[in-house]
Amino acid sequence: MKIRPHLNNQCRNPDILKGLYYHTLFKHCQTSAQIVLQSTRFISALPGDKVTFDCSMAAGVSMSSYTMYWYKQDHYGQAVQFIVNEYEKTTKNYEAILNTKDNMFSLTVSNLTAQDSSTYYCAASHTHFGNGTKLTVLDPDVTITEPTLKILNTTRCKEKVTLVCVAENFYPDHVSIKWTLGDKEITEDVATDPYATKDENTKMFNISSRLKVSKKEFTPKNTFRCTVTFNNSTHVSEKTVYITGTGGISLDIS
């Protein structure tokens, strides 16, 4: 017998989540204690293919204590759509499989079309969401292309310097950006675009990230790094731009 935890009324009803927008309830549910784990961040596939999304629980948390769900969000800021729960295991081209013994809940999507491109979220009882796995059903007429990097001219305002890192002309839009100083990742005063923008003519994507640092930090002794990771499911590559207080810029490709 499953023991159902008390649910926040806002997160209980899947009909609410069908019309839910990222900045409201969904964000609240997603930023609850991270107990739902989705280890794969990006998946690329071709039309007609079949893909499987996997979901597990944090150590010490039993999936049998929750009702498990899958949702999708086609674009950032759009409504989150309910797909299936553990009791409705097959619908349309979706098949969900619950394995409480191994604490796993999977979703298989068959006969992929471009409309299946979305970010898929695993959820436990509507209150706990995974970080999501982004699926891109590739356009056969567009070549997979790694991003190129550039740094825009720094801007100065009062006691702050803004560094702008741009990744452009890539496909698909499976990138992540991080800033580091020395061996430490910088998370404060970082503003990265919430999603990549698409050039409808070239079908390529662009994204930028901004870092504000104090003028005291922006010296020749400090080298800031903007690293862009590109993932096309079969290969992961990284490109890094180095910026020093003297304005020097170098690029490393690995």
C-alpha cells in the first residue's frame, strides 16, 4: 500500500498544471527540495525515432511513497502540459513504466515528430519536479553545428564591470554556460538568457550570458572564464573564452 503525503493544494491538481506558467506555480514546485532526479539533460533524435527518458529519486527517498507523473513544456514561459501518470501508463505515442524496486520511472516516446521537441519533466505527486530533459527532434535539413564564442566590449557602470559572453550559430540549442574564476564557479551576479533565440533564416541559435564584477576584481591578476558546453547526445564539446582585466581575450577549444 502506498502512503500518500499531504500535498500543497496548489500543486495537487494536474488540471492546474496543464495551464501552468513557468514563473508561477511550476517554478515553486520545481524549486522544492530536489528529490526527483533526471540525469540526462539533453537528447537529440531524428523523426520516426524512439527515445526514453529516465527518472529516479534521491538517496533515501522511495518512489512508492508518491504518485509519479510526466509533464512537458514546449518552450520557456509556455504552459506545462500533463502527459501521463503511473496509472495511465500508455497514451498516444507515450508509454510510462514504473519500477518501484529500482526506484525508476521512465517515459518512452515513439514515432517522433518535430512536435515532440520539448523539455520533459518527471514529477512526484505534483510537488517535486526534476530539472527536466530537453528533447530536440532534429531537422534533417539542418547540419549539427557547434557554437562559436565571442566576448562583447566590456561596459563599466559606477563600481561594476559587465562581461558579456556570446555563443552563436549553433544547432541544436543544447548548450549550457558557466563562469569561473580560478577553480571556482561564479553563480552570483550572473545573468544568462533563459533560452536560446533562433534565426528563422539560418535555423541556428544564439545565446548570451552576462557577468558583473567589481572594478577591484577586474585586474590583470584575475582571469575570468566563460565556458560553453554543447551537447548533441553523441558528443559533448566545450569552448572557453578567457578574459583578463587588461582586456586580453583567448579561446580554448576542447
